[in-house]
Amino acid sequence: MIHIERLRRRYSGHEWEPVEAGRSGAGVWRLTGTPSYFVKADGNRDHAGLSLRGEAERLAWLRASGVPVPEVVEQDADDDVAWLVTTVVPGRTAADDWPRERHGALVDALAGFTRDLHTIPAGTCPFDRTLAVTVPEAREIAEAGLVDLDDLDDERAGWSADRLVAELAATTPASEDLVVCHGDLCLPNVLLDPETLRVTGVVDVGRAGVADRCQDLALMTRSLTSGELNPQYGPACADRFLARYGVAPDPSKIAFYRLLDEFF
Ligand SMILES: Nc1ncnc2c1ncn2[C@@H]1O[C@H](COP(=O)(O)OP(=O)(O)OP(=O)(O)O)[C@@H](O)[C@H]1O
Ligand SMILES: [Mg+2]
């Protein structure tokens, strides 16, 4: 896997604990010490349009815009490896096991956070994740053979990359309701204070940028209804999230943004 020996030596006073990796293939570690940090490391290349440099730039911009995100401690790369060291966001992720009686308030907090994020004036955001950028990028990823066809949503299980590309072209929305989106707004990427249920921060912002609000609504409601990944929630929680958010999204747009996510 990734050669991070140099980084390990620099933070040798910390205890390195691997965090179960997400889908990007990046390595993530929690570094326990004073203070503690998180390290994300990846091959020094763009992976599906993502880079740790891009993630660090987004963290800095979001922070300056008042969005709670970790602080960048360092971001750099050598010939082989890129890495990102950040401060720790306190709290527990929304994907943790929360007591059932707190689910309603937790979902309301997620919706309030999403609403606040989406009220940042899109014109101030330098990161473009509109369809003019993401659809061609998705096509390039498919052409390069980089779509993980073994990890498709159930409704597309067994599809070929060509079929995904054809469906993407056939269902691309004609218009976009542009806001500042997180870009991968799923339960494990949001942390909350266990006492107050306030959102303490979001992580994994490598795909943040200007996009249709359904980019975030589609992935959060999918996360809330994924019986496999987050069985503690369910459709009633997803409905509550949208009601609290306050916009009833177009179902065909929701379907499109979930399809688009298959490519990344
Ligand atoms: N700065 C941080 N503070 C608190 N928790 C963090 C931080 N960075 C990462 N984590 C934890 O580590 C997990 C994995 O990190 P992250 O989401 O950035 O990587 P990933 O999911 O592997 O990336 P990707 O989704 O791009 O594949 C997060 O879900 C979160 O629980
Ligand atoms: Mg993640």
C-alpha cells in the first residue's frame, strides 16, 4: 500500500490507528497524541478528479466561509505519496450508533446544517462542480475503466460502464439550482456533539463546490435509507430530513445525482 514511512517518522510521537477506509482508496489514520490529528494519504495523482491538494484548498475555503471543518495542519506530496494532516473534529459521526430516541433531533441537526451550507452565496465559491464539469469527468472516469462496477447501488447491480454512461446522458437534468454543496454528504462525513447534537464539523470535502442542491440531498437521503450501511435510520428519517430542510426535491434529479455518484 502507500509508503508513508517519512510521515510516520515525523509524527512518531503519536499513536497511529488506521481508520476503516472509505471508497476512495485513500489511507486514513487517527494520530492520538497532544494534540491528536487525522492523516489521509493517497498516491500522488488525481483519483477520479480528486486530490488531497484539492481537499485542502476546499477545507481552507469552507473554514473561511464559516463552515465547521478541520483545520489543515499540512498538505504536501513527494513523488509517490500525497498527504493531508488535519485537526480532529470533536464528536461522533452521524453513522455511529445513536440512541433511537435521539434520531429525530439528529436528523433535524443534519437538515439545519445542510440548509445553512446551502445559503452561502454560490458566487463566492471558487470550486465548480456543476454538470458542465462533473458529467464530462464522469465519462472520462468510465472511459479510463475506473468505475468500481462491483460497488454499484442495488438498482444498478450488474450494469456495465457503457450502460451507466448512456443512462447518465439520457437523464442529465436540463437545469441546476446552484448552491455550495459538500459533494459527499453522507452520514460518516458529518460529526455531532453527543450532548447538544450540534453539528461540530464535516470532513471528506474533496468534492465540495457549486452544484445543484440535489447533489447533497440525494446522497444524504440515500445514506439515511441504506439498510446495508445505516440500518438504524430508514425512509422516515429521510422524509424528516427533507421536510426539515424545507425543499421537496424533484425525484428524477435525486435519481440522477445518485447515478452520477457511481462514477466517483
Ligand atoms: N479531521 C477529522 N476529524 C474527525 N474525524 C475524522 C477526521 N478526518 C477523518 N475522520 C474520520 O475518518 C473517516 C474517514 O475519513 P474521510 O471521510 O476523510 O475518508 P474516506 O471516507 O476514506 O474518504 P472517501 O470518502 O473520499 O473515500 C471519517 O468518516 C471520520 O469518521
Ligand atoms: Mg468519508
